Amino acid sequence: MNLRSRRAISVIALAACALGSFPVKAQEAGQLNVICSVQAEWCQMIQTVFARTTGIRVNMSLKGSGEALAQLIAEKANPKTDLWFGGTGDPHLQAAELDITLEYKSASLSQLHGWAQQQASQSKYRTVGIYSGPLGFGYNPELLTKKKLPVPKSWADLLKPEYKGEIQVANPASSGTAYTMVATLVQLMGEEKAFDYMKKLHRNIGQYTRSGTGPIKAVARGETSVSISFVHDGPGEKMQGFPVETVTPVEGTGAEIGSMSLIKGARNLDNAKKFYEWA
């Protein structure tokens, strides 16, 4: 997990503990409709702490990046979402190009990392980077030991016949994580070899999940041995006591810039901006 992600989670956790001793505002300050594309635990903690801090009720829907983008496209003429939090940056950039997201330049933008500012600039300030992390593999060491399987250390390892049915990855049609995997393989191998690789990899895939965080959760709960996941999703599961480790492939890998976007035509725009600045 990158420093910014660890710091964000730590701050949220500390805030949750501190706020537990203070009364929640008796009068609600309205509501906010958010699509959240990070891990469910992170979404829930953000929802709780923001509501306690501001009095604003957060109606939160958990969706993978691809699924979130599809929903926002479908409801473009009549938006029901105010803000999209998290998930890989490319779908957020697509939403910006489709005029789904709202141009907004925070006064705090200059305080963010260069990659976060670049994401904002590239989108003409219709999205912003909020965390980053590399793509890799999650694995359950207990399951691997039980099944006498080695730890996969490379993209090539995942094609070995001993991993048949032992790998989970998200569906590229609904997940930004899987989209990042495809883009990474194309950059590493070239388009033709990358798609040939994915055909071979398919033989070893036990399940394609809707969300990019689904495979690492399956690893944590002993439902599969290996996942293709962002490595910063692993420590959250390990902190809950699950046997999870992560590794990045030796040939190289891609990375995500998780992003946040205000939705054009948001019904609760003022509250969405408050969340944007808070996050």
C-alpha cells in the first residue's frame, strides 16, 4: 500500500474513534449520493466518518469502475449520482471526455502529489487523483502450502498448468482493475502477444468477478489461491487477520491512479463539493 493510502486509512480510522465520543448533529445537513469504487470497508468507513463530521447523510453505492461508468453514462440525461469516489483513473478520464463529470479545481490541488495534479490537468479538472498503487498478485500462503503450489512471481508463472482453476481476476467489462491488467499486458508484450497470453491465462481462471476487489477477498477467505489485484488491497485484508500476501511480477507491471469526480448535473452539488474537499 502506498504512503498516501496508508495515511488516508489511518486518518479515517483515528477520526472514527475520536468522533465516537461526540454526539452526532441532531439536524441533518442534507444528503449526498456517492458511487464508491474502492474496498467495501473503506467505503463504509468514509460514509460513517463524513456523516458524523458534517451531518450530511451519504447514500453510498458500491460498484467497480467499469460498472460505475456504465451507470453514469446511462443516467447522463438525469443524473442520480452526485460524486464518484475511487476506482482506476482511466474510466474517470472517459467520463470526463463524455462530459459526464464537472470541471472543478480545488484550492488545495497544489498540495497534492504531482501524479494527482497531472490526472486533474489531463481531464481539464473534471477528475483528480486521490491514491495510487501497482498491479500485482495476491496469494493465500496457507492454501499454496496445502496444495503444494509455489508463489507466482511473474506473469509467465500464471500460465503454468498447476495453477488451473486457482486464479481469480475481475471482468474487464465491469472492472477498472481488469482494464489496467489488459493495458499493462499490451504495453509489456504488444497487442497480439498480450491477447494470446490472455487466451492462455483463461484456462487457469477459476472465476471472473464483477469488482476488482473481489479476487483479493476470495484469496483472503480461502476461496482461491491467487488473485490479480492492486497490491494495496492486500494489507487491508491482512489487517483483519486473513492470510494474504502480495507480490509484483518480475517482468514489470502497471499502476492505477485512483480518482474522484463530481458529476455534472448533481442534485446535491454543494454537499458533493464538501465531500470532495474533505476527501
